[in-house]
Amino acid sequence: MQSSRSRSLAPNTYRMACCQDKGCEVEALHQRQSNVLWAVLGINGGMFALELVMGLLVGSVALLADSLDMLGDTLVYGFSLFAIGRAAHWRVRSAFFKGGIMAVFGLGVLAQAVYKLFVPETPIAGLMALTAVVTLIANGVCLFSAYPAPGGRHQHALDLAPLP
């Protein structure tokens, strides 16, 4: 026959086992998020470089603006990798960091647009359109990777390890 002390310990033992299992799930989730962020960081970093070069090559302020947005995203993903698993205030700081970057970049693009008013240049439309299509595909991959699979499981397009 169980003593009242052993009966009172059983629920605590169950709760501890439950929490330990959840801790593993949380750790696995953080690892999957980290994998996705690294992949998206690489995609955005590459797209920043491509759009910057193409924007300068074809004379497109729109591509320059989008390249700076990609750089801002890349920096934020890098900061997010640092913030994964940390307190919520790190995610808030990440959002403010992105906002500050976007404000600075916006002023730079605005200056470029004003310059183009005085020194007009027609962009090369074909190369600009090709760059836009590549960017659309890259953004689609990044977007798809952020949504959970049917059933609520977080299987990302960029997650190389299948979920059990």
C-alpha cells in the first residue's frame, strides 16, 4: 500500500517528466528556427549583393532600394539568430534594429531618387525584370519557410531535417 507521501510525489514526478519532454521539444523548435534563419539569412544576403550590383549596373533606384531592404533583412536575421531562445525583449530590440536600418536606408534611396531627378537615366528594363523574377522566387522560398505545414507542424521548406 502506498503512503500518502509517495502518492503526493507521483504527480510531481509526472509533471517533471512532462516538462523535461517539453524542454526537448522547445530545444528542437529553436534548432529548426535557427536552421531556417541561417538559410534565409544566406538567401537574403545573396539577393542583397545581386540586387545591389544589378541596380548599379542597370541604373535602377528600385533595385537599389530593394537591395537595401534585403540587407536590412539579412542583418535582422543575424540578430534574430542571436535572440532565439532568449527573452522577448531581444525580439523587440530586433524589430527596433530593423526599423532603424530601414530608416537610414530609406534616406539613402531618397537621396538617390532626388539625384536621378537632376541626372535622369532610363533603367535597362530586361535585366531589371530578370532580377525582379529571381528576387520574387527567393522571397517566395523565404516566405514559404515561415509557414507551418498542414496540421500545425513546423516543417519548413528550408529545414533539412524531417520532423518525426
